[in-house]
Amino acid sequence: MSQAIAPSRPASVIEVEDLVSYYGPRQILRGVSLDVIEGEIMVIMGGSGSGKSTLLRHLMALERPSSGTVRLLERDLATLSVRDMNDLRKKIGVAFQGGALFSSMTVGENIMLSLHEHTELDPTTMRIMARLKLEVVDLAGFEDLMPSELSGGMIKRAAMARAIIMDPKILFCDEPSAGLDPVVSSAIDDLILRLRDAVGMTVVVVTHELESAFKIADRITVLDKGEILFIGTVEELRNHPSERIQNLLNRRAEDEVMDADAYLRRLTGIEVSGAASL
Amino acid sequence: MAEQATENPAARFVERIGRGAVRGIEELGACGMLVFETVYWIVSGRRMRQPVRIDAIFVQMMETGIGAIPIVALMAGTIGVMLAIQGIHTLKIFGAETQVTVGIAFSVVREFAPLITGIIVAGRSGSALAARLGTMKINQEIDALHVMGINPVRFLVAPALVAMMVMVPALTLFSDLVGLLAAGLYVGVDLGISLAAYFDRVIEILSVDDLMHGLGKSALFAVLIAVVSVVNGASVSGGAEGVGKVTTRAVVQSISAIVVTDMIFAFLVTR
Ligand SMILES: Nc1ncnc2c1ncn2[C@@H]1O[C@H](COP(=O)(O)OP(=O)(O)O)[C@@H](O)[C@H]1O
Ligand SMILES: [Mg+2]
């Protein structure tokens, strides 16, 4: 019986189970469970401060969970040795929100760093590989520039090139199109789609841009105040009956109904704490 | 009512001291861990297929060492002359001004050259290191290193520490020479002692022990500067303003650490 199901079921490359996370005393993630299937583009959405970046940091083992497990490519991150973790990290690529290019290195050096550190390739080969990736992100010829000489969109694309230099199995992108004009941001969406289609990369994208999410996502996870509100396809999300989700989609602010007392208390509370911190 | 008014600030004061102490101990612990981790990577990085890169060390050595030469020369020379002036002035009281060389030789080699070199390196390279790490942390460059499987201690801290441990003693040796030379020139002008006679006397007075005392101390200063700067840089929070804060803290703390260590060192060794 299970045999009939097993072959048709695609493998999960990321499995998150009941993930709980704190920053100091503040609980950020409240029991998040999530599967990402090989070759899909999973978009994580949610309002600002809902914990999207924090979830992403857990997926790339930059934070330790308070409880719950994160499994990447069938390895439990909590039990990996330093060496195994390093090997695993060669299979993931990350494009950070601000690019996080090394400001003391040229674009080319940034992109080649992983090759330099993890392979024995000769310099010419490395340079060719870096140029190939720059070609992919439409930045050919910019390898000798410093990151400070690039525009916002170019930085994001260079970061993408650096993220894919080792041909990772999983690519993480935090807000790849935030703060970019629509043309550039749509070009980055196309790039993500191309990467998935060409090499079957699994991509996890954090964004709060609805349009971009609907364009690239196979499935969407909606995060709200550290909890998962919804996981499903774009179609399912569009037709979801929940008012909370429809509010989110239509960018309607929540919690609009608040009694006058609470409102006043909040106002004065903010005022007092503001004065105290000065 | 009045009771509470005096009670409150006092309690707050004690609480602040307590918090400060806890934080201080935490930071000391962090420093210890960092030294341990750095040594670990230097020793076994190759086995982990993550060697500490020689070229990275050289870049740091150039920055820490070569760039500091002019200012170290200026400071060491000035202090040499200052010691000569002071020494001659004091010894004149006893009519023993020709003995000034003894004081100069010991003070420069055992105390002033290591101290001034350490302070200059703390101000130039310690601050640069703290600022660089702080900025990298804020820009998520440290996170980027982690996810690329590149250990930041191995990649950033170890080269800086090794470079400082080589260059601070080298600069100290240089400031020994400059300090002694400058003092010798002043003594020559003031007392009419020839430079050759002066250096003959210096060599006669100084033992290898004295030289090693100064150089050994300066290597210890190098470790202090590197570790204090890295721990401060890595503790950054907030934006550019935070980087400024930790940079200042790094310099103040490493200079304090240097001076206190110098005193302890002098006390232990002269017993
Ligand atoms: N390093 C940190 N220290 C303390 N709190 C943090 C830190 N990073 C994020 N937070 C807090 O965690 C919450 C979630 O942040 P984040 O995951 O960045 O949200 P999002 O990416 O969805 O905007 C926010 O309220 C934020 O203030
Ligand atoms: Mg975010």
C-alpha cells in the first residue's frame, strides 16, 4: 500500500517541525511546521516583524531553536558535527536581504570566495565560473567593481550570483526585490524562475510583495506573528475563505477595532516609555 | 518619601555595578574562548580543510606594521628625547648626569617602547579591527561567511591575531632603536658624549633579558589588542552609530588592558 504512494511522493528537502524561537524573552516563532519539496519555489509571506527572516535564519542554521527540529536534505541541523555542517552548507546558497557582499572585495572576488575556500580549482577556472554566474544574473563585465560602486538592484543580483556559485541544491532569498523599482524586481523574479527551471534548484523566498509572490510561487506560506496562518498554492490562497488572510491579501490593516480606553492607554504608554528612554 | 528618593538612586547605582561586573566577567569569558578558538584554527585548520591563509596574514601585517612605522618613529623618538631631558635634569642635582644613559636604556627598552607601540597599534589597528568586524556584522557579512561554511574566527580573527603577534614586537624593536637613537643624539648635543660612546655604554648596560622582557611584553599586548577589539567588534548592535561605539570601547579597553598588564608584568618580573 505504501509502495503505491512512495514513488509519486516528491522528497522533502526542508522539514521544519514545531519550531519555537526566542530573542531574549520575546517569542518570535510559536511552533512553526513546514515542508519544502524538492524543486519547488516556496514563498514565505507575512507582515513586517512576523518572523520571516527569523524563520529563514533557522533554515540556514544561523539560529538555534528553543525547541522543535529543522531538517535540511534529511539531516537534523541540531545533531550535525562542525564538519558535516560545513559540508551541508556547501549545498545551500543564501542571498541576504541587504546583499551582504564583502565590502573589502570586488564583485568577482565575492563570487569566487566559496570556490577559493572549498575547492582546489585553478584561478582561471574560478574566474570563468564566476563570469558564468555573472552572465546568469546579467552582470557580465562588472566583476572588477567594488560593491560600493553598485546600485541596489545590482547588489541583489551580485548576491544572487554569489549564492549560486557552488550550484546549491537549495537557494534562500530574503526580500530579493524589496526596495527595487518594478522593472528590476520583475527581472529578479524571472531570474529565480529560471534558476529553478534550468537546474531544478529548490528555492525559498521571503517577500512581502504580493505580485512577486503570485508570479513565482509554487506554494505560499503565510506567517503571522510567529504562527503559520496558511500553507498552500497560489490558487488556494486567492480563494481562501478566512477573513484574516483576505485582509492580508488586500493590505487591509488588522486590529482596527479597538476600544477608546485601550487606544488611550497605548498612546500614553508609548509616550511614557519614550520619555524614559531619553 | 525622602528616604525613597535617596534609596532609589543608590539601589540603581549598586545594580549598575552588579550588571557591569556580570558583563565584565562575561566579556572576559568571551575573550578566553576566542583565544582558544583562534589557536584551535591555527593549529588544526588544515586538517579541517580550512587553513588560516598566509596571504590574509600578510595583508594584515602590512596594515598593522608598515603603516604604523612613521607614527611609531615619531612617538618613540619624542619619548627618547623626553627621557634624556628629564634624566639629565634630574641627575644634575647629584652631578651624575653622565649616568643618564643607564636610565634611558632601561626605560626605553623595558617600558616605553613596548608601551607606546602597544598604544599606537591599539589606536590604529585595534580600532580598525573592531570597526571592520562591527560593520561586517551589521551588514550580515559575518552571517554570509557562516552560511558559506567559512568560519569567521579562522577567516578574520586568526590572521589579524597572528599579524599583530608578529608586528607588535617588530615595531617595538624598531621603536627601541629609534628611541635610543633620538635620546643618544640629545645626550650628544647636551653633554658632548659621542654617539659611538653612547651606544657602547647602552650595549654594555643592556642584557638580552632586558630586550626580551620588552618584546615578550609587547607580544602579550598584541594578543590583548586583538582579542579586546574582536570581542567588542562582534558585540555590536544598532547601525553605524553602534559601530562607532564599539570602536571607541575597543580602543579604551585595549589601552587600559595594556597599561594594567604592563604594571602587573613589571611587578612580577622585578620581584
Ligand atoms: N537580533 C535580534 N534581536 C532581537 N530581536 C530581533 C532580532 N532580529 C529580529 N528581532 C525581532 O524579531 C521579530 C521578527 O523579526 P524578523 O524575523 O526580522 O521579521 P520579518 O523578517 O518578518 O520582518 C521582530 O519583532 C524583530 O524586532
Ligand atoms: Mg525580514
